[in-house]
Amino acid sequence: MKMGFICPEAKSPLAKHQFISALRCIARGLPLHSAHMDKDSVAEVLKEIGVFLELKGENPFKTRAYVNGARILEGLTESLDTLIEEERLGDIKGIGAALVEKITELVETGELEYYKELKASIPPGLIEMLDITGMGPKKVKAVHEKLGIKTVKQLESACKKGKVAELDGFGKKSEEKILEGIEFKRKHASHHHRHKALLAAEPILMDLRSHPDVIRCDIAGSLRRSKEVNGDIDFLVSAKKSEDIIEAFTQREGTLSVLAAGNTKASVLLEGGIQADLRVVDDSEFASALAYFTGSKEHNIVMRSRAISRGLRLNEYGLFKSKEETRDPKLRLNCKTEEDIFKALDLAYVPPELREDRGEFEAAEQNKIPKLIEWTDLKGSLHNHSDWSDGQDSLEEIAEQMSGIDCAYWAITDHSKASFQT
DNA sequence: CAAGGTGA
DNA sequence: GCCTGTGT
DNA sequence: ACACAGGCCGTCACCTTG
């Protein structure tokens, strides 16, 4: 659907929502002005406010409160309208008076004055700058305020002119890095489809597995959580000594450049612009490290809080029987696998796919984690393209695959020659 | 070297 | 921003 | 009941600046 053509200004979630909402009204034959926001649209606005506040240099905890609120809304099972109507929104932990007011305004009017003002006060280019590696909120704020820079282009030319190096906290090196970051952003996608990431990851995983020093080894991060889009690829390895593993990882062919290589971790850029990170840990730390690096961040936060409320402490090195920061092996609970960690926190095992703090903790407490669909559950497939049109594999290869996974039925659905997509 | 910022 | 403990 | 203060998840590696 070419929405941009019909609704050219639909750039903010708010405007986009209003547009879609209007479409729905038309479809149902309802009057247009019942602008009604659902929880996800409201969440988008709150998240955006979070970014804005960050750029303003607001209290980071305040920023977090908004992002937090957004996440809570997304995970809501109950209808937002009901909650507002019955004035129970504020009962939810993490949503206080201020958020109740703002959410209510959004749902009831489809707008939020506070958001509008905030948005108007921040040039969109600043958000874009946050995507440049090395440019965090503080630095974006600095170049904006001190040099009046509003776009990435302006930032680029300011760096070339040496203006940026004059600023406090910046130097020649900073300018170079920023320019590199801009260049990189133009050349490479920031995110990659799962199948591409997997394609890149599998041979590396094979190599790591077959390395003599490697004890245990796994993919972590969003790829392990089976997210459809991945920012990078994370590998975790346990071993007695790391040097040779790091060496092998960074010296693989197909590696464009080595971003960092130290004692316990390395980072490389693969062909196609995908970044791959490797961590090497002691085998006794493998479980906690795997849990930690698998994430998500939101999930980890709740895991740590759970540990704390049980007089424990959870970090990438283990689960410790202590209220203080520690890495003392004597205080460490022996968790050989992730299952052990969940068990120690009174939780059923949560598969990586569900680790998003979207309700998995409630389910795991009651031992009600759903069984996830697996390949073997697939009964048939009615949409397959071969390389005759725009698919990847030949008919023979598809046939072999399909008989291999025991489908009751399947079909080839190639495009006709007349409708080839280019 | 410490401090600040950033990314992981 | 939110939440909790403390003191009034 | 209300006002107010203080904490809020975690740790490291790394870089740049001063």
C-alpha cells in the first residue's frame, strides 16, 4: 500500500495512527473524528518521548520511566479503554499519576500536548545522529547546542572543517570516528534479516564448535531469541584458554575488518556489513553468560531484580549468594545450565524466544510457559517459490527438503512469467 | 592517570 | 518519571 | 493522610580528552 502518497505527513506514530484509524472508520461507516488510539500506538508515543528526553539531557531515570511505561502498555492483556474507564491504570506498577494523565489524553483525544511541544523542539536530524556509532545523546546534544547542527549532513561538513574538534570533549580523533560512522551508516544496513544473519552465523559456529579449545559454544543475542531482524550476531564460547579461539575468529576469511580483539572478546565486521561479537568465558560461567548475552535487556533486568529480591545477585559471571557486588566463586551457586538459573529464581525454563519481558515471568511462575511451535509441527506448506522465479532453491532441492520434514502436503507457487518481480 | 561518554 | 520508606 | 527524600539492574572494555 502506498501510504506515503495518500498521507504524506504520516511520519509520526501519532499521525500514522490517526490515518489508519480514519481508514478503519471509513471501512466501518463510522464518523471520522472518533480518533482512538490503541495501546501500541500509545506505547510508540511514550517511547518517542523517551528519546526526546534523552536528547534534552533529562534525568535518565525519567527517560527510563517513559520507556518502561511503553513496555508495560505493550504487554497489557487487558483493554486499555477498560483500564481508563475504570480508573485502574494507575494501579499498574510502573504507571504513576503523570503517565496516567498522558495516556488518558492520548486515548481520549488522539493527541498529547506535551508530546507535540517536545517533538517540535527537537530537529528530526538529531534522532538520526543517534544511529551513528559513537554518537550518544550527550554528544548529539553538544553539537546541536554549540554548533547549531541539525542534520547528519551538517555534522559531516562540520567534522570536515574541523569545527567539531574545537568543542569540549571532542578532538581530532572524534571527528574521524564520526565521519567513519556516517560513512558506515550509508554503506551498510543497520539490521539484517534473520535468514541472512543465520547464513553468516552457521559456518562460524561450525568453526568454533570444531576448535579444540572450545568446551561449549552457542549463538546468543537476538539471533538466539529467533528475532526476525538482527542488529548483530553474538557468539558465546567457554574454554580454558582464549587466545587461539580469538585468533581463529578474527582471522576467518570473509571477515571485512576486525573491530576489536582482546583477551575475552572480539568483534568483527563480516561481508554484508553484519557485525559479529565473540565472548570467551570460563566453562563455570557459561550458563550465566549465555543467559546474560541472550537477553533481552528487558528480560535481564527483571531476572536481576528477581535475584535481588531473593537475596541473590545475578550478572554475566554467575548467580551469587550475596547482596553486594561480588564475583567470589565461594558465593556462587552452581548453575551449570540456564535451567538451573531459572530454577534458582523459582521460574520454569523460559525459551529464548519468549525472553522479552512480555509476560513470560508470570507464565514461568505458574509453570505455564506455552509449548512453542517447532518445525516438526508443520503439516504442510502452500507458498513456495523455486529458482524458476524468485526463490532460492531448485525444484529438486525443495522437493528433497519437503520430504525430509514429513509434510502432509506442499505446493510450488512460483510467479508466472508475466508477473516477474524485478 | 581520572573522568566522562558510549556500547556491549 | 515511579516507588518505597520514613517522618510528621 | 501527606510530604519528602533517595534509589532506581549491571559490569566491563574501550576510547578520547584533559
